[in-house]
Amino acid sequence: MPQRHKATLPHVLLVLLALPVWAQTPPADLEGRWSGAYIEQGTPTLFDLELRIEADTLAATLTQPYNGFSRFRIGSVRYEDGHVRTALFGDLMDLRHDPVAGNLLGTITEDDSVTARVFLKKVIDFPLPEVSRREVRVPAGRDTLGGFLYLPEGSGPHPAIAYVPGRGATTRYSMADMAGRLARIGFAGVILDARGTGSSTGTFETITSTERFADLRANLDFLAGQPEIDPSRVGVLSNSAGGWVAPVVIAEREDVRFWVSIVGPAEGLAEQQGHVIQALMQQAGDSTLTPSDYAAADAYTQELVRLMQAGALWPDVEPVVDEARDSRWWPYVDQPVDLTHPELSYFRSRPGFGAPEAAIRQLDLPILAVYGEKDIIVDPIYNVPKLRAATAGNPNVTILELPEANHSLGLPSGFRGEGEWPQRYYQGWSRPPAYYVTLVEWLRPFTDR
């Protein structure tokens, strides 16, 4: 819940702690929609609770307008002595039920200290678009990928999106919030567990760029074969490192109608890693570092990536590492002692993550690319100019750069401004509203038949 050192409401409701089973049977008038806000440091954050009584216990779904109408199922809720209580990452939300006024009001506490106050009022329960999802199994080369197919209301055929996650051991839940959000405006979608994660076969540690390309092809082939999907309105939404995968696959196909790139790189892996190292050095604030130090750290990092992508052995890599050990910038860079270093393993398995401009240059479909101004992982300073150059011949390109947003496109929590209210106020973790508004408005034409 609201905390200065932990994620605030948009994130903490993803995981809930188990609660005792001795809660009392809730009254029937708790069922329905409750709308209001939690107030942290004087700033309200809107949310709704839809409460239901299931087998004499409470269940709830939370909707967050400030986070693009994200919705989360809350299973661990109890009613006792006129209060609705749930534990969230160790914080306790305790709401007193006032049935006459139709209010739920109380506090969120952390370590017995109140961090926020909550006020919810019962309102007319209006229907929201239903979203269904079903388990799918998708063949991809020698492996089979498990995942979810999200379907909007109605019989279809629906426009659809193949989701391409970023780096890491991503499962179907990595982009589930986005898939559910876009299903509510009419898009079906498939998110797959990475090989070796969730219910997918294979070994995550040995996934290659070739396999990641194959996984997107398999996702698109699967969508094309589903009766609920309109094959003439299928697109791709990639996140972060998925931006190295998407253009390569899209360029070789004729059945993809649009591409949404969220914080996707337009420069190659070597350049991107070098720029990340420079940003981390700058953040460290080490005044002894010179411009030549930054340049040398960049060159060293890029050399490691290129050696690994070329399949170099340790005898070829060790002299590069040894030469860097006595430099001022050594504490800020990768310091492998052999080829088992995790970063080297990642670089080696991604030879296909070179400069993506050639593939992007072949695309003549609508593209929406979203970047965060303060993103040090995929810095728009380097990537936006490359993307503009690669898409110079494409008139259907929209590039959105969100002020102050980081790699997750989030605005960190904390006080903003100087002086007193309203010049100075507390801002909980959030994403800029322009992100969701632009995304939905840009996609909506593809829902028209």
C-alpha cells in the first residue's frame, strides 16, 4: 500500500497475503460497487472495489482509473466486527462499514503506522466490458509454449495482438494487465510463457534470439488460426527487448497490420549496453571520471557484447577484461572471470539483436513507439533519432516521449513542486495519463471493421 520505499497501490495488489479463515459472514449489503480513494500525504488516488459474497466469504475486484483502468482480483478479504480487512504486502487495509451512509472508511497501516486513509462510497453497480481468457498451447519448433488467449466480449471476429515481452524469465503474467486492458476495448491477444518458464517446455537459460523470433512467429500463426480472430486485423505489441524481436519478424510477414513498441530499442544491443553503463556512471556522481573514462567504458562494454555475439571463447575475451581492471571506470562495468558470467551468456545467445534499423526500414505499416524521458535502459536521446531515420519513408509513425517517465513508463512517488499546497503536493507512483490515452486512441481505429 502507500509507502515511500515500496510500490504504491497500482502494484501492491498483485500479490496478497493469506488471512485467517475465521472471518464472519459478511452482510448482503456489502455486495456491489464501492468507489472512492485512498489519501496519502494529502493526495487522493481513485479506486473502486467490487465486493461479492462467495461461500459466505468476501471476494473483490479492484479497478484503478489512474493506472489505465487496471483491474485486479483480490481473494484474501475478510469481514469481522463490522470491518472489511485485507493484508497487502504486510500492510493492513482496515475499512469500517457504515451501512446507513453506504460508506467504507478507514486506514492503511504499515508497522502500526498509518500511511494512508481510505474513503469509499457505495454507488450504482454499472457493467464493465467482460474479458475472458483461456489456456492455450502453441507449438514453437521443438518446444511447446503455454499461455493465455484473451478475448473481449462478443463473438467476433476480433482484432488481435501478439504480445512480445522484454528481457527476463517472463511468463504470461508479465503483460497480462495490458492484455486485459486492451481486451476491454475490443482486442483479443495472446501472451506466452517464455521457454522454460510457466507451462512452456525448453530451458530459459539457453533461449536464443533465433528462438525468440520463432516464438513470435508461432504466436502470430496461432492467432491466424483462431475462429474468434480477424486475420486482417492482427498486430504486435512489444516491450523493451521485445523491440529487437518484433521488427525482424514483422518485416518478413504480410499478415501484421500494426506495431506498438513500448520502450523498444532502435539501436543494437552493443550500443544500448554501452549507453546503459554510461548512464549508471553518471548516476554514481563520481567526480573523478573524465569524458575519456565514459568513452572507454562504453567501448569496453560494446566490445564484450560483440565478442560474445560473434561466439568468442574466453582466451579472446580475457585480454579485454584484464586491460580494463586498473581503470577508474572498472567498478561500473561487467567484470567477468569466465564465460559463465550471466551478462556474457545473454550477449552470446542474442546474436540477432544487432542494429534493428534495417528491419524497421522495411516496415510500411502504422507504428506507435512510446519512450520515457528518464529511461536509462532505452534512452530516447539515442533511440528516437535512429527510429525517426529508419521510418523516414513511413508516414504512419507516431512517437510519444513521456516527460519524466522511466523505463517502466512510471513517475516515481514523492513530493513535487516547492512551497505549499497546491504548488507542492505528494504524487504517488503512477504512469502519465498521456500513455494510456494515446495508446487507446491510436489503437481504436483497428477495432473498426
